[in-house]
Amino acid sequence: MKSLPQISEAEFEVMKIIWKYAPINTNEVTERLIKTTPWSPKTIQTLLKRLVTKKAITYEKDSRVFVYTPLVMEDEYIRQESNLFLKRFYDGHLSSMLSAYIENDRLSPSEIDTLRNLLSGTGSKGGA
């Protein structure tokens, strides 16, 4: 698996917008993030520039506006971050993480039922 860029929490918020709405221009990104964050348009532009520098996104200039598209795919990034999380906190063992969540009442009964179904194969999508 190729190594993906490190993306900060703030940059991840920008990425979520780009993943969902790409291709998307600077004004549209700003409009969406102003509704959900306390950030100024200048801050959002800085985050976009950082993501371009990190090669997480690319852009094309359309007259006077920049239009962004992701270079890093959402599922790839989430898979990488999930693996890093597991390695960092649970020595890479998913069962250790699930045990910790179950023991600390972090999973609802319906989530536990969903896990049971997934593990028994009844919740898989056209499985192998």
C-alpha cells in the first residue's frame, strides 16, 4: 500500500467536503465550511494550499476560480488511518479494540448484533 500524506484534523474536515462534492471550487468549499466551523475564508484557503502542497488534492484554474479534486481517495485514507490507529493503541489487534469497546460499554446492543451478523456471514455483501 502506498504511503498517503499526513492530514491534520482541520485538513481532514476540508477533505471531507472535497471528497463529497468534487470537483468543487474555492468559494463552494468556503461556503460549506463556514456553516460548520469557526474558520475564516483565509484559514480555509490556507488549509487548501497545504493540502495541495501535500499532494492530497489538485486543482485547475477555471477563469478566476480554483477547482479542486482529490488525489487521495477517501476509502484509502480511512483504511490507512484505521490501521495506524489499531497499531498505535491496540498493537494492530482488532479483537483487542473490540474487547475494549465492549468492556467499556462503548457499543450499543444493536451495534453488537450488527457485529455478530457480520462475523457469522449473514451481514456480508455478496461474500466470498
